[in-house]
Amino acid sequence: MAGPVRHGTGARRPAARPAADGGGAGLSAQEPRRAPLCALAHVTESQLQRIFRRSTGLSVSAYVTRLRIGRAATLLARTDQQMSAIAEQCGFHDAAHLARKFRQTAGTTPSAYRRDFRSRGDPCPEGGFPMRK
């Protein structure tokens, strides 16, 4: 774990820690707060957004949504869990919200993705799924 980060006021705050499981299961329904990220990187919020978009081609919130959809795709392919349980684990408010975002991102519904994936019998890569460009 990284040590505390010093800020301009001399106050000491603990540095951000990576997710304990490393697999994205800790994604919460709440968007990551940009202020701590900005403080950690010593940039303003608008600078963070510009740098992030330039590096990834996505906004911070779009990137987080894609991480959540990738985790949902993995759970759809590897488990028989209900959509509501998958939605909760991946940080969506409910199954309808997951379905809406999944359709926007992957171009298919979660149910169709699960059905098609299982009918092909392909091995499931961690976090991998066919994403629209």
C-alpha cells in the first residue's frame, strides 16, 4: 500500500488503495469521486477528464460503465445467477438499469448474450465480451 499523500494544507490523508480482489467485483453503484483522483494526480477535474479521455478515448464514467458491463458479461457467461443479483454485484441500481446499459454498450440484451454465449460453447475470457465501437 502506498503511504499517505501530502496536500497543500499539510494535512495527511491516506492514499487510495486498489480493490482487494483485483477483479472488478468491488465496483459500486456510486461513481468514483473525481476530487480524490484529482488530488492524487495533482490536477484539476477538467484536466483529469481531458487526460483520461485522451488516454482511453472515454470519459471516466463511460470507462467505469464498461468495466461494470465487462464484469456482468463474465458473470452472465460463467454463472446461473439472476439478472438482479448480477446487477447488484456490478454496481447497477437494478436489473433494468443493467439491461439498458448492457444493450447500449454490447449491442444485445444480457439474456440474449447469455443464451448466445452458451450455445456457442466458447470459453469465457475474464471481462471479455463483444463491445460496440
